[in-house]
Amino acid sequence: MKYSNRFLIKFMYLGFRYHGIQKQTSLISIQSQFETILDSLVNGSKYKMRFSSRTDAKVSSLESYVLLMFDNDISSEITTSKLCTVFANLPADIKVLNIEVVNSDYSLQKNILTKTYHYSFSFGGVANHPFLAPHVTHIRENLDIELMIEGAKKFVGLHDFSNYAYRPKNTALVNRSINSSEIELASSHFYFGSKEVFIFKVNSTGFLRGQIRLMMGALFRLGLHEITLIQLEESLHIKDDKFVKWLAPATGLLLTSTKLK
């Protein structure tokens, strides 16, 4: 079956109430919300979806893409205008930003250049304002933030991320290159006048499953003095089954940018 009628959809979403992008049985996901809308449009005809990322539960995005491919039998019936109309019925926490017609051989994965993620966190004392729950992870203990800032820089470059992959497949490409990795203080006015919030910012051509949350977890352990800077550096050279993995909470993780060719 051919799917020559293709549309590239740019969208954003607040992921706090979703179980990730990918459709799962009996669980609400970003994909299931799109399918509910599209099923009402195609009336039983076939279509396929390819997402630019498969984010975890509760993770949000400011810039994601999905490639919609429709069966040739209904290709003449699907237009940008019709898609705009039906997507207006998506839940308020999912918003389509742009719809573009692409060539019949267009591949989304082959056109992804880089992705940028931000992980927002605070630490010490009482918890944050409740409105921050979808956006900022809070660590009750005090963290050595200066050491964490130094640690974040160690991720830059080509490394073996075997210790930073959640249940990787045997075929997973664990050697990944990180273009930039840093921790910065966020603008305080954005966070309801709460305590200081820091953001771990990381950019790469692609990431392993759970990689950023595991990187953040290692930085938390560094900030708690559970590991040293040398141990963090060593974890990027070879797989170590004794290296303790901390999968940081998904809340706080935001896909801020997906750059295409």
C-alpha cells in the first residue's frame, strides 16, 4: 500500500497528563489524541504517523513534528484546510503550529538535524509552587550547583553512553555526540516568584531512550557528592554495570527545539 499524500505537522504540547507520545493500550498518549481526530476524518481509510521524537510520560515539547501519510484512496480528499479544521478539536494542551505538504518520498527521520532539551530543577527547603509541578523537578536536599555546572560540561563531545541508556536494545548505537551541555540559572520572574530554578540544557543529533533523564540523574548524584567528577568522566568511556543509574523524574524535561533540514 502506498502513502504518497504526506503532510508535515509541527506541534507543541504540555505532556503532564499524557503517557508519552507513542500510543499505549488503555493509556492516554499524544498519538492517541491525534488518532481520535484523524479517525473522524478518514472514515476507516488507512493512514500512518511518524513522530520526530518519542518522549516519555509527562515530558512536554515546544517544537515537535509528525509526518502524516494517507492512503492513496483518499489522497484527493485530504487537504491542508481540512486538517486545520479537524486539528482545532485537539485538547487544549496540544496545539498544531504549522501544516506543510511534503513530497511523496519525504522521510522525517532523515531530515532531523538536532534536538535541544531543557531540564528544569530547583533544590533545598520546601517544595515549589504547585503550578510548577509539570515544569520543574524539586530536590529537597542541597546540591553543589557549581560542581554540577562543571559536570555538565563533561558530556560535550563523542562518548560511550552505555551507562546512560534505559533498557537499550542490543542494536542501540551507544556512541553519541553531544554538541552542547550546560547548566544555567533560569529567569526567576518566569517561575511564580519561587526559589532559584536551574536549567540543564543539552543539544545533540539524537538521544538514547532515557538518556537525558539519566544524565540529569548523574548530575544530581554529583551535586549530592555521591559520585566525583572523575567518576562521572569515567562513566562516559566504558559500560560499567556497577555505575548506579538515577532516572530523574520526567517532570521538568522539555523538548524545546527540533531542527530539520
